[in-house]
Amino acid sequence: MGFYNKIFGNTSSKFIRNTKEIIAKINTFETDISKLADEDFPKKTQDFKDRLRKGESLDNILPEAFALVREAAKRNLGERHFDVQLIGGLALHEGKIAEMKTGEGKTLVATLPLYLNALVGEGAHLITVNDYLARLGAVLMGQVYNFLGLTVGVINSQNVSYLYDPKHTDEDKERDRVGEFKIVYDFLKPCSRKEAYEADITYGTNHEYGFDYLRDNLATSVNDLVQRRHFFAIVDEVDSILIDEARTPLIISSASGDSEDFYVKFFQIAKQLKKDTDYEVDEKLKAITLTDAGINKAENLLGVENIYTEKGIKYAHHLETAVKAQAIFERDRDYVVKEREVIIVDPFTGRLQPGRRWSEGIHQAIEAKEGVILPVPSLFKIISDFTKNYQA
């Protein structure tokens, strides 16, 4: 295979060779575009949209569109896309993975395909790993998109959303100077979730996109939907999001029928059971097994002769869930309690995951254990391949 690659080249080198012609074409537009007045840039954006509506393809307008973005970045950020960054933009537009080292300008590269695909009017999404990076990208690159006549939204955790606010142009220099270290919230105007998704370009985290998708699936009215059709997305830190964190499902709740007292009742029983005597713990599998002694003790506390025949699998399930919450899930390791709410700690990143809930009654059992206000118990829905919904 090594000998073959030396002669014919590998996939990456072939792709780079094939981009030479289009990179040259992008560069031919630079002189004319540099002569445009600032107010002409939104007009060019509208011209691109009109050409697309008349049947022209994205690939046809790509060279001129990329050149326009490069000039917009140069005027607003003082940064001009290098040819190698144009290649990165082409790779992302075609749905490929572009590997770039820290400091090589990933955020700047993403402006090229995001702008191009936002012209379709279906929304273009940048998926990143945390709220800070979502705000950072929107604030720094929002200058470029706004200059080009596009709107930018941000979705953060706790159902907080923003629109990039172009009014504070007098603070541009300060923003550019401190932007890499501090996000100035003045440039982000609070808005509804739906407004953030209706923006031409939206920045957010994988978890928030995923949970909003799940909430839309549970909505009972079209007016409650916040997301649009999933058209185009760029995934930042793709190895983390699509490999490491893909193993952790996203789970959301909808109303069920059990009462709060039910979970409290089984917590009181679980609290009286002893490890190794009444139940055994498999730490590796995160599972518990009730012993005969434990089952007998639980039956006596419940006042039944046989929990399996008299009460059915429901009681047995709740008993095991309560014991698992007591024996396996540890506060300040697996979860934290903040403002009377149980918040999961992501096992891979150590970050808090507000809005996410464990399934099959585990979350309610832990809430009963911690004595916090219990929301209505829930069913659960799992998503592990949200990004497959995107057309590009």
C-alpha cells in the first residue's frame, strides 16, 4: 500500500491536487472584489441568493462566494484566508474531515462553507463542544457574517439563546484584542430559541442541538417547534463529538404516571438495605443484584408476601432502581445537586450536563435520595446519530 501511495498518492493528496484549479479561480476574483464598497457586500449576498433561486448550484457560485468572504474577513478582522485555508473550506463544504492544528485558523476556515451554505436559506449550523466556544465563534465571526448581510444565532445551555448584535461597532478593537480570552456579552442580544435557529448561521453545542431536536419530537403543536430542516452542519472537534461523546446517549423526559411519593417510598426501603447482605454490587457493570435476604426484607417493609407475584415487575424494577441510586451513583462524582436540581456530570469531560436525565427511573430515584423537588417522572428517548439528519 505504501508503494501504491507513493505512485498514485493517497486520498488526501489527490483531493488537494484537485483543488488547485478552483483555488486559482477564487484568487482571480480577489482584485475586483477588493474594489467593492462596504455597502456592496450585502448586495452581493442577495445576488448569490437570487442566482440560487434561479437554479444555479452552490458549486457554481463557490469561487466568487469564497473570495467575497475572504475580503470581508480582511476588512473586519484584519485576517486574509491563505490558500491552504481555502482548501480546508472546500473540504468542509464537501463533507470531508479537515484536520488542523491549534492556531491554524479553524474558526476562520469555517466561515467559508458556513456562508456559502447559508445562502440556501435553510440554516447552517456550527456544532462545537461547549457554550464558551459557541459564543466565541459567533462574536468573532459575527462581524464577518453581519458585514455580508447574514444573521447569526447562538444556542447555549439552560435554554439561553442569543442573536449577534451589530450595534456595538465602537468596541470592535477591544473585542478583537480580548476576544480570544473573554466573550463580551454586549455583542450577544438575548432572544428566543426559535429566533436563534431562524438566523442564517447558528452556533451551538452538540448536546443543545440534540436536546432541541428531541424536544421538537415531543412537541404537540407545530408552533412549539424551534428547529428548521437540518440542511448543513460543520462539526468542530469531530473526534470528540462523533467518537468519544457518541457513546453517551441524549435522553429527554415526557410525562408519565407514577407519583413522587412512589420514588420516595422505595428510597426509604433501599436506605435500610445493607451492601453484601441484602444486595451485591458490580462496580464494573454498574449493576446491583438483590439477595434473598434483601428481597425478604423489602417484602416485609412493603407488607407483601411476594413482591414479584403480588405487585408485578413494576415494584421489583423500582426496588432495584432505588438500590442502584443508593449504591452506585455517587454525589459530586456522577452528579451534583445545584439549586435543588440533580445535574449529571459527563463521565468523559467532567462537564455538567444541565437538561440531561438518566432513563428508566434512575434520575427520579436519585432525586428522591437527595431530597430535592421531583419533576414529573419520565419516559425516555435516545439519540446517538443526530448529525445524520443533516443533508450536508
